[in-house]
Amino acid sequence: MNPPGATRREVTRVAVGVLLRADGAVLLADRPAGKPYAGYWEFPGGKVEPGEQVAAALERELHEELGIDIGPSVPWVTFEFDYPHAYVELQFRLVQRWRGEPHARECQQLRFVDPAGQLPQPLLPAAVPALRWLLLPRGVFVIALSQLPEVAGLPRVGRNAAASRRARIIVMDGDWRGGGHGSVVAMMRRSVGRGDLLLASGLGSPQADGADGVVLEAGALSLAAEWTRGWRGAWVDSEEDLRTALRGHCDFVLVRSAALAEELCVSPAALPAFLPADAGFEESNSDGLSGQGHWIDLRSAVKLSSASFASK
């Protein structure tokens, strides 16, 4: 996987559809006989024609390939991949609504799969990171480490019942040096929802006991090269930070810069990006956002309690 613009080799632009059912299953198709990597499983989609918009190309390709008419698609990630037969720019777009039942028009197999379950094999190489990224929740809450003993519940991101059951990433930001926070993390683990991810951020965060991963400053990624367990994220403010996150093998980024966030709404990053949002819980809805979703900063918010969000 390469960031966009990483080579001068001729690039073939490809629109890729991530068709998500309400239960989280995603559609995969195997490549037909006679094509490179025949029999390998991939996301459906196809080549973007000269002068064609990516969204329009995806609509056309999925109609031709699967016999469906899709609703609005949302930009997710864009990265380049160097295959022996072609150098491709893969523009992934999320699709949650379509008309018709997907059926093979090119003699390929189709299968809705749980990204967390058993996946068909072999997978096209570029599909591997995308399937891992689909395991990430779509909402992030950032809280201060000092708040952990007081936080018994957090709001769900979204307006409907399905969204209320959706897992979240909870970033615990603070000074982790000196240890002694394992019991606090364990308490937090008992109070959050099933499937929620607890990530440590701040000084000494790679030493956080019991966390599911870390979120580091882009400039500090080299200092945590030994981190090999769980999820790995980075705070980013610039294009250079994004490149550093890619080189640091991050799974996702949290974007702090409003200017960068605006840019990524038009040209998605090469890995899942959470964009900043206001802490307006009733208005929050990640479904239509570009990128992975959004993050909400609760570090300066009033103290939270389970009663505060009992009705959420």
C-alpha cells in the first residue's frame, strides 16, 4: 500500500464500493477467470473513465457488475497499490443503501461476510487492510485520564437504535508514566460497552496496561516502534503528519486541523481518518461523513456520570 502520488508510473484510477448491510456484513466478489488474480476475493468496483467522477463511476460499475442501483456513496479512503499487472489508485467509497439484490453478471461469486469472522481466501492484497479497517468503530470520544474514575457511561454516536448499539473508540489521554493505571483501565473496561476499544494517548501511553492500543503524536511514532499489539493511531495536523502515520504503520488517524479535515473531505487519506466534530451528541451522525467518522473532545467537558446519559 502506498500513499497517493508515490510513483510516476502510470496510474489506473479505480472506484471501489464497500457495500455495508445493517448487520455490518460487507460484500466481496471473487475475480473471474481470465483476469489477473483470478479467484482472489475483492471489493466490487471498476475503472474510472477519463473525465468521470468517482461516485458516478461506482454507480455505473456496480450496476453493470451487480445489477443494483446504489444510493449516495461516501468517500472513505484512497490509496495506491502496485500490482505486477497495474499500478492502481483505489478510491474506496462506503455504500449503505442500494436498490435490488446484488447478483453476479460476470460469472463471479458473491458473498456478504463479517469482517470480524472467517473471510474467504485468497484475498486480493489491497483488500486486506480495508477489511481490517472495517473493524474500527465510527465514533471516537477523547477523555482525560483523570476523568476515568468518574466516567461510568458515554453517549452513543448516532440517532437511531442501530447507532446506539454501535461500538466506540474511547481515547484516554494523560500521563501514563510511572504505571499504576491498570486498575483504572480495568474499571473502565467494566463500564463501557461490549466491543468498545480503549486506547491510551499521551506521555508513556505505550506502557499502558490493559489498553487495546495507542494514539500517538505523529512525531513520536518512532519512539514507540516496539508497539506491536492492538491498534495504533496518530494525531495529525498536516499532510506530512499523514505521511509519517503511513510510514509508522498506523491503523487510523485523528485529525486536529480544521483545514486538513476540510481537505480530506474532498480527497480522503490513505488510511481511515476521524475528523473533528462538536460535542453535540443529539446532532452527531457519522453515517454521512467522509473518512472513518468523527471524534469528540470531552477533556474539557463537565464531569460525566451514568445518569447524565441514561436517556441516550
